[in-house]
Amino acid sequence: MKLLLMAVLILVSAISVSANDSAVETAVGGLKLRKEHSVLMKKERLHISRKLVKVEYEFLNTSNESVSSEVAFPIPPIKFVVDDPGGKRDFTNFKAWIDDAPISVKKEIRAFVKDRDVTEDLRNAKLSIETFGNYDVDAPKNPFESLKPEVRAKLVKIGALRTKDYWPQWEVRIKYHWHQEFSPGTIVRIKHEYKPVAGFAGSDIKDFKQYWKDTCIDQKTFTELKKREKDKYFNIYWVSYILTTANTWKTPLEDFELIVEGKKGDLISFCWDGPVEKIESEKFRAQVKDFVPKKDLKVYFYSKFPN
């Protein structure tokens, strides 16, 4: 008899602010497994850069039975905003591989008003859920005004549209998912990658330490930053990753490796308990055996302004 295992990729929305205008950041976690002691996470290799996050896993089914798994990648709820400097956050470039072979990933799009599923209401009104009905506040005409009065009234009643000005009020929930089999005694290698929704802001040397206290920048890096920038502005980008999601697995994680890589000329800092090896001018590596993460990770990249 096959065991049913639900696996989800957990993402949590986080907002980071500084003294300067700052983009909304989406912090991302890795594979989360329901308590299932027959399937072990043996290895995780996490590669973080400004433009791409890649994660590689090795799973081992230690039982004598096949395990059937639904693997999902849900995106944090997306709400309509007039102007989001962080850009789109629907992860349309999400890709996955099993044992180095690309897989077809299904995409599910649903709409909610609070805890009420209004997907079918919007579909019946022939509205695009993901694009919020293609609504544009700067357009000369509101597309919702062309709906039949009774249809528009219903959407207002259920909270999908705001009264009078008809701004979209639903939130979009997107989930990528696929089916996975774990054969007995077999290691399965799962890899996925996506473009992160990074935070970004501007800063200067004189205000840096006052407003950016969680960068864990060391004195050598800070001295180099001062030498390069003096009193001029520079860019700060950051990518967050929820390492503590791993604690939902059977811990400790046997082998964990972190690679952080910047673009040419970047300075980099991040908080880490343990040794970090600089393997190239803009590339760092940390490896931990029997890893039990105690806190999440935020990687900072500093570069010239503008960039």
C-alpha cells in the first residue's frame, strides 16, 4: 500500500524597511515535509544570488514501500497594488527537475476574499484572476464598469470589488505542483530554481549602520565599502530564505551547503553561525554537517549607485 506524503514549498511574505524607500521582499522557504520517517532529507545545496535561487535536494526512501507524494510550490498571497517597486511576484519562471530531467509543473490559480474562495465568481464574470481583471488605475475607463450591473453588484457584495470605484479587492493564490514517487531504498534528487523577489534600497555610509543593523557586515567589508563610496549613495539588495523550514523534517539534516554569489564588484554580507569560506572575489561557501537551523537567512549585496 502506498503512503501519502504531502510536501509543500513554504513562502512567507516579509516587508523590510529602511530610512529610504524600500521594495517589498518575499522571503522563501524550502521543501516542507509532513512527518514521514521513511523518507529522509539527506542533502540540501542552496545557491543564492540576486537574480536566481537554486536549491538541490537528495531524498532517500528508507522503507520497503513506495511513497507517493504531492509536491507543491505555493506563492504568498498577492494583492492588487497601484505600483510595486519589487515587480511581479508570481514566480512565472519557476522550474523543477527530478534526477536532472525537467518536469512539467502544473499551475493552479485561485482567488480569495479573506477566507472565502471567489474563484468561480470571477471566472463566471470572465475576469482574469491573476491580472486583477487587467485593471489599470491610469486607464481612461474602468473595465469593471462594463460588466452587467447584476454581475458587478454581486462582486461588490462578496467583497471582490470595492464599492463605488470598483477597485479589485481579491487576493491571488498561485500554486505550482506535481506528483512524485519515492521508490524503496532509492535516492531521488529534486532541483528547483526561481528568480527571487529581492528587496532593494539606497543608502549612504554615514547612515548605513544606523538603519541596517541586521547585515552582520564585518569590519573589513565595511572598510572597503567606505573606501569605495565615501559619502556617495550606493545600492543595497537583499534576498531572504527561510532556513528554519528544515526543522519540519526529521533533523538534523545530514549535509547542508550554502553558496552565495554576487555579481562582479559586489560586496556581500550575511549573518552565519560558523565558518564561511571565500572561494572567489564575490563568492562564498558554508558547509554544515548534522545541520539544525536556528534562524533564517538574509543575504545583502552592496553595489555602485546607480546599478
